[in-house]
Amino acid sequence: MMKLKIALVGCGQIADGHAGEIKKIANAELVGVCDIEPIMAEQLAMRFNIPAYFSNFSEMLNRCRPDVVHICTPPASHLPLVKEAVTAGCHVYVEKPLAMDYDQCLALVDLVLSSNRKITIGHNSEFDPPSLDMRKLVEKGVLGDPVHIESWFGYSLAGPFGKAILSSPDHWVHRLPGKLFQNNINHLLNKITEFVKDERPYVHATAWKSYFLPKYGDIRDDLFDELRITIKGKDVSAYGTFTSNVKPVAQFTKLYGTKGIIEVDYNSRVVTVEPGAGLPSAIGRLVSGFSRSKAYAKSSFQNLWRFMKNEYHYFAGLNYLITRFYESILQDKPLPISTTDMLRISWIMDEIFRQINNNKE
């Protein structure tokens, strides 16, 4: 079996997830890591038994000769790193957001495709077990025709990523056009664009800074932490919520169709179906409640089975995405995420940030 040689640049928090999952994949070998802070690269190499670490990206490419590079750096660096990687003959996995704006994303994708290389983006939540279960239900016709999607993304500013953003005005998130939102709402939007397939849907966005956030007297005061989005395609509408204040922190999607409602809870990894009352009056409502309980129990037992098979872990979606990307390279299969979808989401994000930044003024 041919093995792909993998290198990784950017040894921050998400790099641990990448390194851990790459190590589990039989047809991949992690040959080198790189960070402009040498100690970051060294500690990642030591923890995951990686043979080489570097502080210079060009040197890593020249010495390791990787087939694939995982780019886990801040988005302002993505375009030049991708250019250097594909020039060296590498395929690229690029963490979200793909680049700083739509124009950069388009240039990045064109660069990869014109070099006859392959690219994927870190939309790993698209491949979490509940997302896969949801698609099976949709394929079976349980939903019917989709009518409306509700996508909810809760975020904790008290968590390790949130604390890092709030603790320093120099954090790279503050220099993004969409700031906190741009680093996170890919995971909100990809649930929507799976069903709203219009190239340029109607988008309306409203954002604000909650009174829970302290005043800093610097660039951090420009950080918005609440966002509401309405998206309308030709046939399907959607509503998206990003919130850093609702507790407990929840991440879920609710799909409304002509035959039923499917709810996907990404935290508990439970997928339930609400087909509606099939019997009249109070009896139908009573039976419907038992049906929902049965669906929760069934999904919970599936999770228990996955746990027993060592398949129930935090980065299950990341592992699935990386594995499918490597298969697309080795077996010339389609990409796990199309470049069309990457660019559609980038365009929607630009439109959201244009609206909320104009409203600031």
C-alpha cells in the first residue's frame, strides 16, 4: 500500500488534532512539522514522535518532500503558503477560514487547480457521525423535500480559544474582516449550504456586541459576539445563529421538510426524527412523545456502540475528512468537499461581513 508523506505547518492548538488523526491513518506518514516559533514545532514533534521539525517552511518542503501539506496557520498566510506548497508539487489541506476574503479564496483555489493538485478545507463537522447519520435519513426520504434549515452555533469565550482571543489585542482573529465570526461560522454555514444550493442566495445579517463583554480600550472593543443570519434560496430558506452567551453552549441543526423534521445535536451526537402526529387528538401527541424518546434511545445506543469500537471521539469528523481527502489523492476520487462549496461559503461570509461592518459605520 502506497503511503502519502504528510507535513504540517502551524503548530498551534488545532495542530494537535491533525497530528493525532494523521497518525491513525494507515496510508499516511507524518514526516515533518513547521512553525515560525521553533519551540512550538519541537514540542509537537516530540509529543507525536514526528522525525523532523523546522522553523522555515521552504526548508521543510525541500528536505521532507511531502505529498500533502496541512496548513494550520492564521488565514492571512494561507495564500502564500499554498502557492509555495503547490509549486513544490504538494496537495493541500487548508484550515478554515480558507483565506481573508472571497477574492483570495478564488485565487487560492484557481492556483491549486491550475497546478493539477487537490485541496480540501477544515470543515470537519460536515463529517461528524451525526452529520453522516442525518444524510442517511435524508437519502431514505424521511425529510421529504427540504423547506427550511435552522443552524445554531454556540461558542464559549471562556474556553481556551476564546480566552486567547480576548487576552490579547494582537491575536490574529482581531485582524480578520469578520473577526470572531470569520473563524467559526464556516461550521454554521456548511450545514445550510448543503440544502440551500443557490450560487448567490439572498443574505441578511445582523450582529452586535453583547453587554457581557468587557471594555478594553483597544481593538478588542470592535469584537461582535452575537450574529443572526437569514438566507433565502430559490426553494429553501435558512436561519443561522451564532451566540457566545447562551448557556449551555449548544450546536445543532434542525431540518424542516415536507415529510418530517430532523434534529441533529452535535454536542450529544444524537439525531432524532419528528414525523408528526399520526393519530388524532391527544393520543397522537402522546405517541409522538414516545417516538421521540425512542429516537433518542436509538441514537444513544449507536453512540455507545461507537464508543465500544473506539469510534466515538472528539475528532471523528476530522479523521473522516482527512481519510477521504487522502483517498481522493491516491485513488483519484472526487474531493470530499467541492471547491464550488468552498467558494459559495466564502462569498456568503463576505456578504455577511460587508453588511455588519457597514452597520457599524
